[in-house]
Amino acid sequence: MKVVVVGLGVMGLPTARALADRGHEVIGIDRHGISAPAGSSAGATRIFRLAHDRPGDIVLARKSLERWRALEAGSGEQLLDHVGLVLRGDLAPAWAATLRDAGVPVEELDAAGVQRVFPELAHRPQEPAAFVPDDGVLFAAKGLAAMAAAARAAGAELSTPERMLELEETPAGVRVTTNLRVLDADIAVLAVGPWAQTVLEPLGIRLPLAPGIGQVSYWRGGGAWERRPSLIDFVAPDKMGVYGLPTPGKGYKIGLDYGCEATWDPDATAWPHRGYEEECNRDWVISHAPGLASDGPHLTESCPWTLTPDNEYFIDRRGPITVATGCSGHAFKFMPIIGELIGDIAEGKPAWAEADIYGIDRMAPDTPFERVETPMGPRVGI
């Protein structure tokens, strides 16, 4: 088949590679470029985790880990750092139980245990916690570069910046008109992230999607910060949800677990700094991670997410068009395996057992989002 993949982030890029590996003629385009600041796949680091509360996600994460290691070996670059992951909050025991049932090493922590694995965190002795030693950090920008190299080596054409202007079905498949050319193909894969609503609605595909902007701040915490675990501090009615991870050369990255819908702009190429959100980030660090609060934050960055009501993806095919969207802020860890999954759907194969919850008909287009109260106002969580 001839395939046009629109969007070369963590969904589209590995799909281009997977389909090219299978012998298809693949053209991938992206309006901004691979790892561009405007897109959802920007940034130097992301969390890698086997830790999930859904057993199917643990299966996918294990498969993804195998592919990450293969990509790492092929690229000659370190793409993973298994510094571990601390889970903290009321959900930690349930997640730990699911991990144990799946055979994933996990240690439940008391206050002394938290101090042992992450001494910069404040004492919260009444709150449960767990440590997942095989989790840690992905070097995201290097991972995307390695995936792009693998896709090109498999024969895919990757063209950036190139913007799709129109997509229409034809008797033979699809026609994609870009700012540079007209592409006729058998099928198209639309992995366009927060631009999905704009692209899909003219095709008669309506999904409950909410583009939102996430913002992170970097803190210098002393010489040991690069070896500290990643962190998920679960949201609860009386506290913010927060995630964190070490980023060599930048510091320890702390993000609030929410997307700001009000700041989404489909024509933006960069995202404005939201001072009030940085203040909330600072308040959390001072209260809960005082060992990181030496001088910060010294850097703040933003990128868009594509939020869904159930925080799961939409991956499905309608005629010659395959939809792959709804990253909800947690697609990066699955990048190598998600390309194979989307590739199967694009070829007309059935959904995998671990991924049969991603169909686009599982909820109505007007399904409401659950919003949580935060110091910044009501927000959709990730």
C-alpha cells in the first residue's frame, strides 16, 4: 500500500517506521517538524513506566520496553535511564497490587523508605507510597531522532515542515493536499494530536477531545538530582496531582497534572509562560520537595496535550482513514509499540487484546470531561 502519515510525533513517527518495515510505501509529513516546540512530543525527557493501574497497559509497557531497548541498541544512544519511580498518594497501594499481580518488582514504602529512595521529598508519614525500580526516564528527543532514523532506514520519506491543507476520500483511497504537493494514496493515518478536531470534523468524525497546554518547571536540587527517581504524586480532592523526573543538564522537572484548555491556539508555534501556574509549581516544591527548592524554578516549558474523557487513546480505522489521537499526556512511553499497534489497525487487522479499548465508537462526541478544582481553577487532569 501507499500510506500518508500526517503528524510525526510519538504516534505518527513510529507508525511510519512500522509500516515501512512491512514493505509499504510511506510518506510522513509534519507541519512543524519532529520534536518541534509547538507539538506534543517536544522536550528532552519523559517518564518511562511499567506502573499502571490497568493490566493491559502493563502488558503494552513491557512490549514497549523491549522495543525501546532494541531502538537504543540500533541507535548507539542511551534512550532509557532506570532511576526508578516513586508513586505517592492514596492510589499507590492499588497500583502496587496490580504491579505485583503482573510480576513487576515493586516495593511499598513507609516514610523512612521514601527518604531512602528520594531524600529531597518532605516527610508525609501518613500517606502511602511505592517504588518501582525498573521505571525511570526516557530521553525523548534522542528517542524521536532514533525513531526517525529507523523509519528512513526502512524506506519511509519524512518531510518537515509540510502542512496538510485538505484530505478527501477518492475512489482509489485518499488525496492529501499539502502546502507543497498533492499526494494520492491508498490510506492515510492521522496522528495530528491537538489539531485532531480541526482535521477530523470535516471528515464526519466527531470525538470528545480537549486540547490543553501542560507546563513544567525545572529545579536545581544539588549534585544528586540526576539520579533521583521519577515521581507520580496522585491527585486527591484536597491536593494537586504532580509528576516529576530528572532531566540531565536542566534539573529536576516538575509538572502539574492538568491541561489548560483556555490557552490552546491551533496556529501557535510556541506557548506563553503562565506565571500563576509557575507559582503553584513553586508552592508545591517548597511544601513537598524542599530539597529541590534551592533557586527555582530556573526554567519553564510548555507543550500541548490531547485530552479525552477517560484518558485513553482513540485508535481506529474508518474506510481509508486511520485515526490515532488522544495522547492525554502519557503516550511517549509507548512510542515503539504504539506504532506497531496503529500499523495493524491501518492494515485492517483487529485491535490487540490489550488495546481493544481504544475504538472511536466507545463514547459519544458530547461525553463530558470530569474537571477537578485546582488553585488555577477547574482543569482536566491527565
